Amino acid sequence: MNTQELIEKLTPIFKDVLDNEDIVLTETTTAADIEEWDSLSHIQLIVAVEKAFKVKFTSIEIAAFKNVGDLCKTITQKIG
């Protein structure tokens, strides 16, 4: 699965968790780009992504996420 396909699968998760249908994700999207994306919703996003992709992120991996692209790279590594 390439990055664009992952972003297409992540977009509805972000829209649902953040309750914002206007979200357009790119590899460079960060929490600063989306008003609803705060520390609490970040945790909710991580849990929803883990559930959707049947993966578990370590706290070190989560802390290293700087943008959606980093999230996609880690998902790709985990799902092989």
C-alpha cells in the first residue's frame, strides 16, 4: 500500500475522530493545520488508526510522528 492509498484510508478516520468533514490530508499535514487536532484528539486518532490497521504503535513511535507522512511510513513498516 503506497502513501496516497494510506492517506485515502486515513482521511475518513481523521474526519470522524475530529468531527470535521472538510479535512484534506497530505503527507505534510500536522496538528497545527487542523484546529480540532489537539492532544486529546491525538490520542483518539492513534487508537482509531491502530484499530483500523490492526497495528500497535510504541510511545517512541508516536512521539516521533511529526506529520501524516511519518504516520504513513510507520504504518507501512508495520503492515509490511
